[in-house]
Amino acid sequence: MPATTPDAAPVRPPSRSSVRSLLRLWPYVRPVRARLGWSAAVAIVASCMALLIPLVLKWMVDGPISDHDTGGIWIGGLLVLVLGLLEAGLFGVRRWLVARPLAGVEAAMRADLYRRLQRLPVAFHDRWASGQLLSRATMDLQILRMFLAFPLVFLVVNTATVVIGFAILFVQSWLLGLLLLAPAVPLVVLCSYFETSYALAARRAQDQAGDLATLVEESVLGIRIVKAFGRHRSQARAFRDQTQGLWRTEMRKARLLSDLWAVIITLPEIAIGAALVVGVLQVSDDRLSAGTLVAFLSTALALRWPVESIGFLLAMTNESATAADRYFEAMDTAETDPGGADLPHHADGIRLEGVRFRYPDAPDGTPDLLTGVDLHVRTGETMALVGATGCGKTTLTALLPRLHEATGGRITLDGADIAELPVGRVRELVAVAFEEPTLFSATVRENVLMGAGPDGADEAQVRRALEVAQCDFVDRLPQGLDTQVGEQGLSLSGGQRQRLALARAVVGRPRFLVLDDPLSALDVHTEALVEAALREVLRRTTALVVAHRPSTVLLADRVALMSGGRVTAVGTHAELLRDSAEYRRLMSGGDDAEAAETSQSPGGADTPDAADTPDAADLDEAAGLERSDAR
């Protein structure tokens, strides 16, 4: 699968609005807005407790301390202790208010993303690396939950705290208040520059983390190939290169944040120092009381945290906006049109009329992969699809269950255009077994039942499907049908996985069956047994079978020959052996030169001289002998 690299990923332009990106979270936040509001209110009250402590200190300095009133000092100390405990307790309440609801928000967003990924067309998954999707479902959602729990609340709380705090400062001394307010303008300019630069770095880092997840996943799933070909060093180099790229981006983020934080800390400290000098001079001239100066400086120090937190709150906000952008990139992708009709009641089998297809991301000027396929598989008929590698057989089979959407022409099932049918209904009607079987980390029973449709299947139907696919090995597994097959079924052999995939395809007694070379991993003896049982299934369904060997072709009533992205001939196995040089070459394994020489004979491409080609009857007999030997 092609990875979404950082260079190829859509990087946010500088003009992009973090606020607009984060506002898209509102549908998920709305159910917990009351809890978030109360948590902000509680946090503001807690911050006010901290701002009241300097006022208590002012009273103590100008009152009990100046008057040497020991009792008053104890009362002041007790008030400070009570205010401190109230502040700590209220912040604990704030955390309790948001912890469980925001975990629910994260779970809801992850569930929605998972549902959307299940419904998106295969073309989407062909373009997106699995690690990129995984990072959106895990890391990005964790960032968003942390944003809702902390930066979102404290951007409100700290703003309110600064406003209230400066109001207290100006009441105490407007001159000293102006000195502390002086750094505001350069801080606003600096934060604006920081947001633009940090946003780009944050996006690159999160995309690089997704690519790294893809590499790790591929290395783990392909560990047998890595070990078999001794590629552990090259994989380690690739991992090192990607981790170094991510490290450099993270260092870029750290430098930006450190520069911002250095200025945010330095400017207020200078302002506090200037206010201290001016305040001391005013106290010495009796224009300001000592208690007022203590209260002013204590309030200013209490405001250091809300001001200094601007740096990492902005950083977390930008990372969260990037995470929201990445999340909604997947959520905004259009699903396959569900359609609205259902099947008519007359039987017409599978019909393809002028079907064309090209991949959505194919370069401009690339010819269509399918260039106008016309084919009719009659009701109850089994049609074998034969052709050279790359002619479009597998792509054609993917169009029937709407894994891909045809770019031209029309496909009907019993007269109903599949483009007008609900996707779910199409996939209930069409069962598929692919050449490369994919199993899930579940039991044998659960893997087979995935093909049973919405009505499910009972034990007898599961056993019947396993019998058809010759899955007798299941009874020898440690827990039989309840044995876990491991990730991708790698605890089983290739032939066992392919037989389970075939059982999954036939367990639901589908109305239409598509088999993409389903017996390629089987030995000739097992293949013969599977074919014998499969014949009974094929009699009760309409089937399209991609075939590469004569033994598989002989399962079909008729054969369609594909070449150059279209069906060039249809007939029985014997008819095509007699009339088509290309078909004889495919069935006999002849080389291209022989086929080319044959196709140029005076009789034409499809009617060669019998003396120059294998005898049709001999090839038919050879295919029959192959099946007899297998039995």
C-alpha cells in the first residue's frame, strides 16, 4: 500500500485557522458542554482563591504585622491556609468533572472513525497507508482528548485569571499595573509568528509518526520475509532514517517552543523587576504602603503561571488543531453511494455492459484497465474467467461487490444495476473468495461466520461450508472451531487459510459467488476433493470463477477469455480450445513466440491451421487426465 509520506501529505497553509479546525469538534463536545462549563467555572473560582491570598497578605502587613498583633497574624495565616486548601480542592473537582465525559468523547470519535473506514471504498484504502489511519485513530484522538481536558479549559481560565488579576493590580497601583502590562504587545506579535511556524512543524511530525507506524506494522507482519531474505539491516536503516526525520522535526518544535517560552518568561520578569524598583521608591516616599507593594508583587507572581503557560497552551492547541485536521481528512472522504433500489424478481444472472475502469489516482493519459467488458453469466451458470496476467480479471471481480466503482458501463444482478442498489445489499448477495486469503485474529468459527450475512448461520451450515472447502484439519486444531487462528491466520498454512476463506464465501449460500483463483495454494489431491464438493455449491448459485488451470476451468459451464481489458471470446472449454489460439496457449503453457507465430497463420488469429497448434481434443483429454490423476 502506498504510504502517505510527509511530503505528499496535505500540509496546512499558514492562513489556515486553528479555531475553525477545532470548532469542528463541537458535535462531539455538545453532549458534555455542561461538564466542561462547570469545570471552567470551578477552575476560575480556584484561581480567584489564589488571587485572594495577596489581599490577605496586604491586610496582614498593614495591620497585624505593623501593630505587632500576634492574634491577627495567626488569623491571617489561617486564612491563607484555607484559601490554599480550597484552591487545591477545587482543581481536584475540576479534574473529576471532565475525566469520564472526555474519555467518552474520545471513544465516540474513535467509533465514528472506525465505522467510516469500514464504509469507505477500497480505492481510499489503496491510497492511504494503514499506519496513517492507525495514528489518526490513536495518537491524534489522544491529543484531542488532552486538549479538551486541559488547554481548552485553561485558555478560558487563564484569560479570566489574567483579567481579574490585572484589575486587582490597577486598583492597587495604576502606574505599576502599566509597567506589568507593557510586555503584552511584543508577546502578541511573537505568539502570532509562533502559531504559524509551529503549526507546520506539528503537522509534519504527526504525518511522520504515521509513516513510522506504517513501517513498524509492515515489518512485524512481514517478519517472515524480512528474515527469509536477510533484510533486517535494510529495515533497520529505513527505521533509523524515519526516526531521525521525526527526531529532527520534534527538535524543530522544541526550539520554537523554547524560544517562545524564553521570551514569555523573560519579559514578565523584567516587568516585575521594574515594578519592584518603582514600588520600593514609592514606599520610601510614603506614596504607597508596604502592604500594598507586597500584595501587588504577590499578585504579579500569582499571574506568572497564567502568562507563562501561554507558550505550551498555544503549542498544544496547534497540535490539537492539526490532529483535528487529520481526523476529519478521513471523515470527510465521501462514502460509496449506498443507492436505494433492491433486486427485481426476475432472474437474469450477472450482466456486464460496456464496463470500463481505471484507478482514481492513475496518472493522466493512462489507458483504462478495463476498456469495455461485455459479458453475461446466466442464472445458475458458472463462468470461468481466463486471461494472461495483468489483463484485468481480478479488477473485474472486485467491481461486482462494489469494492471498486466502475468508471463506465453498467453491471446488473438479475436486472438491477448495482450502482442503484444499497452497498450492503450488494455484499449480502455477492460472496467473494480472493486468491490471497485474509483471516482475522479470531476463532475459526468467527472467521467463517463473517460470510454468513445478516441472518447468520447455525452449526450445521458452518460444518457444511467447512466440508465443502475440505477443512477437515479444523477438527485437529486444539479447540476445534473455537481455536484462535492468530494474526492474519499465520498459524495456519497457506492452503489451510485458502480453504477457510472458501468456506467463508460459501457458508451463506450466496445468490452470486465470485471466486478469484480460490484453489491456487492447494495440492492436486486436495484441489480435486475441493472441486468435487464445490460443484454441488456451484449448481445452486450464479458464479464467476477466475481460473488459471484446466482443472479449475472444468468446473465452469462456459469460459470467458479476457485480453487487453475486454472479453474477446466466450464459449465452452472445448470450443475455445478449438477456436482460440490464445486460449490454447494459456491452457497448454506455450510461449509467446509460438502464440504469435500461430496467430499470424493464414487462418487468422482465432482459426489457426490445425497442423501448427496443439490438437484441441488432446488438450481437453490432458485436462481430464489431470483431474483423474488428482482423484
